[in-house]
Amino acid sequence: MSQISKSHEMTLEESMLDMGRHARAASVRLAAMTPAQRTSGLKAMADALESAESLILDANKRDMERARKKGLDDAMLDRLALNPGRIHAIAKAVRDIAALPDPVGQEIARWQVPSGLDIARVRTPLGVIGIIYESRPNVTADAAALCLRSGNAAILRAGSESLQSALAIATTLRSGLKGAGLPQDAIQLVNTTDRDAVGHMLSGLQGQIDVIVPRGGKGLVARVQKDARVPVIGHLEGLCHAYVDVDAEADKAVSIVLNAKMRRTGICGALETLLINRSVAESLLPALAAPLREAGCELRGDEAARAILPDIKAATEEDWHTEYLAPILAIRIVDDLDAALDHIAHFGTGHTELIITENASTAERFLAQVDAGIVLHNASTQFADGGEFGMGAEIGIATGRIHARGPVGAEQLTIFKYVVRGTGQIRP
């Protein structure tokens, strides 16, 4: 792996540029390979991960010890932790990506024009993708595999809290690539905690990085979007809402809300705000609250919610703006669908929004009008995940308005070019 030099012979900037040049050369080779070759590389990466389980777990143990000493909260510790089951899941995600159609070279559209030219729009790799992320070691494998599936090289910059885990995973993935005859430098990990390395990546490394993908907290993504000199695919927060409609089926609503909030509270698809139609709130809110409380969820409500559940905490204006990533849920009673839509439009972050209703027309209006990367009807927000969407894995959930929105899989890591075939035409 290209290493960040600690000697005086090469500065951090020079080392980063060298890494970028190696990644660029690898990306050119990858793009010219066949889908079968890229698939073989992915399968070799998955095999290598399972073979290196003890090495990866030892590295993760060191990260976890440091994280606990630093006082990281439970959500962060959960994101950081690995175990044999999670390593198996990481390897499975890589195999799932290997089984996906290779997008490189796919024709998106093809047509002929009156001049007789045959024009095709064809998918091509973005090139070199820089991924900056924090505490989830699985992102190392997910991002690398999705980049490889789409013919791109990846420069990975993990957070300091997960560096040892990420380094072990990246080293393992590179060994798999080498064994399959693919360029190791298609996967590079920035092996330093020096924050200046992020700045160099955001500069684009003198044209060596084509796209930056931030995956982490609000502060990280805000900095990337502010300072990057190359295009960014990212999201700020996953402030997800569920609206329980007047026509919601009670048992279904209870089951979905409990899962959306409490299955894993530390992921960006976890439910953070519950909106309930006033007409059913008095009968339904106690039924929704009971299993949430039993599971250890703290409830905070507006005045109307507290009139029904007097012992819950009062929600403040800040609660409607907060992505808790913890077992806390804000509750607001709304008059109707329009009020729910207004709340989501004002406080939503464009990530994932849910309606629970048996009224098809109400559901379709919600799905059409809510501005978010993912909109759901009668299904947990915890499905906001590329793996659950059949993408094998994801490099993140994009909330912007560029070509990638929602789960970013291999297809979203391609761009296109126009291939024009003629028979000697000249323009009059």
C-alpha cells in the first residue's frame, strides 16, 4: 500500500500526490479490464477478508480500547465494533457486489439522427474517488468494492478512531486484488491521522481525484462541502420522519415505528421524529409509546403529545432539528397530511421519510410531494440502505441534487459518454 511517509524525504503533500498518481494509473487499468476480471477481483477480496478474520479483529480490538478511553458514546462504539458475524457480513456484501451487473460499458440509450449518425450514451467510471469517513470499518470494504465494481480506484481516509481496523481491512483487500491479478493501487488507504491529509484530498491532488464522498457526521460533511475543489457526493444528516396517518392500521404502525427507531439507533436511517394525525393520536399514541419505552427509548413530545402522555419530556424547537443517533424520539401531533408535509419540508434533511397509512391515494400524494432521496410507504426507515435496495452495499446516502441520490451503489459511481458512429458524414 502506498504509505504516507514519516521521513523528511517526502512531505505529506508529496506523499499524497504520489498516492494519487498510483490511484490514477490503477483506475486506467481497471477501466480497461473486462467485467469478469473485476468480478474475480471482488471475489478474491471477499475470500481474503474471511481468511484474515483474526488479524482484523485484533486491529479492531485496539481501536475499541482507544475509543473507550476517549469516551466515545454508545452509538459511535457500536459503529466501530467488529465481531466474526460482522466480518462475515462485510465479506458477504463484497460477494453481493460481485454478483451485481457490471455497469461499465452499459448502454443507457441508443438512437439514430437524420444525418445517419448512430449515437449511444454509455456508462464509464468516474475515475479516482476519494472517500472520507469516520468510525465504521465496514465502509472500507463497501466503498472499495463498489468502486472496483464500477471500474474506479479508491483513496480511503478513515477516521482516527477506526484507523487500525481500516488499515487491516484495506491491506487484506489489496492482497486479494494482487492474488487475482488486478492492480493493488486501486485501493489506497491514507495511513495517517494528520488532518492536513483531508485538506490535500479536498484539493483534488492536482487533478488526481475526480469525486469526493464524505461519510460521517455533520461537521465532516459540512467541511467537505465547503472546502472541496472537486464534485462532492454526500449528505449532511439523516433526520428521518414517520407520519402516522388517520388511516394507519394500528398494529402495523406499532411494529414499523418500533423497528424504525430501535433496531439500530446509531445509523442514518433511524427514525428521529414521529408525526401523528390528531384524529388518531389519543388512541394510537399510547400503543406506539409502550414498546418504545420498554425498549429503552426516551420520548419527547409537543404540548398535544404530552396531554396524552403527561410523563414524557417536553420537546423544544431544537428537538425538531436533531438527529439523535440514540434511543430518543421526538413526537409531534399534526392536524393532517398537509401539516406533516409542512413539518418535513421545514425540518427534513432530504434523507428518508415515511408514511404509515392504508389509504393508497394519501400514500401516493406523500410519496410524490416529499423531497427526499428515499420515501417509504408502510415500511421501516431502517431499509434505507444500499444492501437492502439490492445494490450489494452503498458508499453512502446522497441527499443532494446531482446524478446520485439516495443509496449510492456501483451504478451511481459511473458517469457517461456519448459514443457516435458514422459512415463518413460531414456537417453541411
